[in-house]
Amino acid sequence: MSSTNETPNINLYTTQTPNGIKISITLEELGIPYKTHKIDITQNIQKEPFFLAINPNGRIPALTDTFSDGQTIHLFESGSIMQYLVEQYDSVDHKISYPAGSRESYEVNNWLFFLNAGVGPMQGQANHFFRYAPEKIDYGISRYQNETRRLYGVLDKHLSTSSSGYLVGDKCTIADIAHWGWVAAAGWAGVDIEEFPHLKAWEERMLARPGVERGRHVPSPHRMKEMSKEEMEKHAQESAKWIQREQAKDAKKKE
């Protein structure tokens, strides 16, 4: 590990979601030691004062570290955390990044923001309307599934021209890592990855990486790819209960 910060004291607050495993995969790919704190979002642990002191928005993932000034730094939003980690701990070896100011570094940012502003939010809404909504609203399901498919099509076309099989340059970067958990969960959103052969090959290529394999199982086993249709439906029903319960609580607060 080569870095500008030689004293990592990383605490990762996370749970088993596409956004959560972005960070554990990044840490595993970099070979950085870290402590994991599993946040049970069904019990609203992310709304407790200790967590809100780290992330005022009350969402996982969040991370703390000892900064170069010796003080604790609080980080939230997965893209921000990923950028911090490569800037602090990958500035020499560039295992999953490129030198700051290089053409490739800006291209990585293109795809990182494409995920954070596009794939994640759109697929997240597809998940909600397809799996969690108290009533099936065909317009919502169709709208967000189709937009997820469109974005997958952009990725598929781009990957079809990549000589390395990765999104940017000749290696896996945080742009690839950011996308993987979402693409691996395509079926959860009702999207068939078979429609996108280059994206499917990329997803399998990523899964074969030891860092991805280790990081995807933090803080609990990643079973999205192995779940049967029946298991998905059962898990969705259980998740829908607490999601709808929390939405009802929020609505009551506004009364």
C-alpha cells in the first residue's frame, strides 16, 4: 500500500447493498486494513446520533479515517468515499486509479458520476416500484426499468469498444467497482442482463477478481446472484414491510 496517508484508521459503516459493497470492494482491491460496523437499516441504526454525526443524511455507507492532520475525517456518499480512498491510498501505485490530471482520471470521473447520477438512482427507483411499493403502478415500473435498460445499453455499447474489457483504459478502476453491485443486481430490478452481452461479460470479469469476491461479502454474504426467484420474492416482501412502515412514519411526522 502506497499512500499520502501512512496511518489508516478506517472504520466502515455499511450494510449489504449495492452502494455499501462499493466501498468494501474498493478497500479490498487496495489492500487497506479497515474495521467494519454492520448497520441494521431495518432498525434505523443509521438515524441514531452517533451515525448522524458521521453522515447527517442518515444513509450508508459512511467512513471515518485519521486524516493527515491527525484528526478524524467523516466521509459519506459512496462516490466521495471512493475518490477519497484512491486519492489518499492509491496515489503512487494506481492499482484502481490513474494519476491525477491525466486523461484517464477524468474519464473515470465521467463514469463514476454516470453511476451516481444515473444508474444508481434509476435502478433504485425500479427496485422500489417493482419490489417494494404497496401497490403495483405500471407506469412507475415501466418508466424506471426502461431507463435502467437504456443506461445499461450505454454501458454495453461502451464496453463493446473496450480493448481491456473495463470502463476506462487498461484496468479496473473505481468506475467499474461503483457499477458492479448494481449490475449484479439487475434481476432484482426486473432487468434481464442477458440483453446486454458485453455488460454481462464485464460483470463476470469483475466477479472473478479476488478483491471483488472478498469485498462483496462485507458485512454479510452477498447472495443476490445466487437467489432463486422465490427467494427474491420472499426477501422483497420482508423488505417492503419495513420500507412502507418507515414511509408511513415520515408521512405522519408531516401531519
